[in-house]
Amino acid sequence: MVGLGYQEMIFNYLGSKRDYIDKMNLTAEGVIEISNPMSENYQFVRPSIIASLLKAESSAGQAVFPHKVFEIGKVAFLDDSENTGTKTIQSLGFLTASNNANFNDLASEVSSILYFLDHKYDVKEVEDPRFIPGRQAAIYVNGKQVGIFGEVHPQVLENWAITVPCVAGEIDLESIM
């Protein structure tokens, strides 16, 4: 990721409903909630790194563009196929914020990432409320969805008070390593 011009960031795994669900235009379905949190700011386990990246971007608006940030970290979600009912995975999240951030450039970067990880992949259009319809894609390796990327939906950007276009994505590293 550094070779593609990204800077690494590290975030907390716990956060608020406001950050992980409401601002991302998502429902709480599949999100792990802490039953007795110390604070509403640490009530949920993050289901995706993208919200953390957008939170960082929302406070970095005065820095010179483009902003390209990534994190490799854990995410967790409810999963009935696991004995514990939850699943934790190592994930790669990445975000670019600039006036010319677009799906095609991000698709090229995803291609580079998977090339260097030595994976053939397919992309298919999906519907994820975090991204603009028609400007998002799921990443498939060996027939299994391992990630998603696209142009961040204007409502999500507005929710975070971000004033420039953003593209973002996330890849399940455990599935491809």
C-alpha cells in the first residue's frame, strides 16, 4: 500500500453506533454490540475499517490533497456458521480523498494489490449503501467474495462532513493469504 502512495493508520476496534452504523447508512444487522459498555462511544465492535478511515478524513480536511490512507486491522461481525456466533478477520481497508477520486482509478489500485498478492480475481456489481449505485464492485477470488470497493456515497460523505469525493475499499486478508 505504501508503494501505491498510501499512509498507514491505526484505529480502535470499538466505537459508537453513530460512527459504525448511522453515518455509514447501514443497519445494525450483523454488528456486534457490547452488552454493558463503559460509554456509548465504545458500544460496538467495528464491522468494517472504512468508517474509521472516514472518521480520520473528516478531521484532516485542511491537509494538502490527495489523502490516501489505509489500515490492516481486525473487524468482527455476527456469523452463525461459527461456533461462537461471531467471526473476527484481519482486513485491509483503504481510502483516497481528492477532487478527482473515482472508481476507475481505485479499480486499477485494487488490481495492483491483488496482482502483487498473486491472485486472479473477478469483480461484480453489488448494492452497498455506503457507495454510489453503479460505482461499486465486490471482489471475488476463487468464487468467494473477499472484498468491496467503490465511490463513497454523497450522503455518507455529508454525514462525516467531508467535502471532497472519496473512494474506499476493504479486502478480507485471511481469505486471500
